[in-house]
Amino acid sequence: MVLRDQMRRALPEAMRARDKVAVSALRATLAALDNAEAVPVEAGALRGQAIEEAAVGVGATEVERRVLGESDVERIVREEVDERLRAARQVEGTAHAERLRGEAEVLVRFLGSGGESGFRAS
């Protein structure tokens, strides 16, 4: 099972278990993955177009999203872990630092889960 699917399946489990740390980590990481799939808008496409030339109608401005490979997903999840650990070091000694480390721990379990859910209620 791919990493992203494991995380999507674990999110409702974490919500049922009322595990705020896991829910926060999973939501943020899934959002980061969705953002990474977005296609960049070219700067020139936003200027210099007359309103009568603008695309109209349902789906007129839709484009295919990027497809992330499993290695891309793993890289993004690792970046999310690193980001949380860096932030925890910056606020060392606070409750927020502990929460950030907890979120990083949740994500690390997915990286090393090898096919199991990765979520464990705390």
C-alpha cells in the first residue's frame, strides 16, 4: 500500500481516537502532498488578457494536476518531519516543542511502517 493511502486511512482512525497530534500531523502532511501536485501558474498567463478573451464555462480553466511518485511522497513526508524537528529545536523547552516532536514521530512511523497503518493511538 502506498504511503499516501496509509496516511489517508489513518486520519479517520486518529480522529476517532481523538489523537490531536496525529490528526494535526496527518492533515498538514496530506495538504502538503496536495499542494505539491498543483501545477504552477505562469506569470504571463495572469496579465495582459482582455476580459472578453478570458476562459469561461465549467472546467474551462482546469488543468491536470502533477502526479507524484512514491519517492516524491516519501521526500515530502521526510521534509515535513524535518520541518517539525527544526521548529521544535527553536522552541525548546515548551509544550509546543513536545507537540511538534510528537507530530514528527507520527510521520516517522509511516515512513518505516512497510505497509501497516502507521497510526497508533497514544
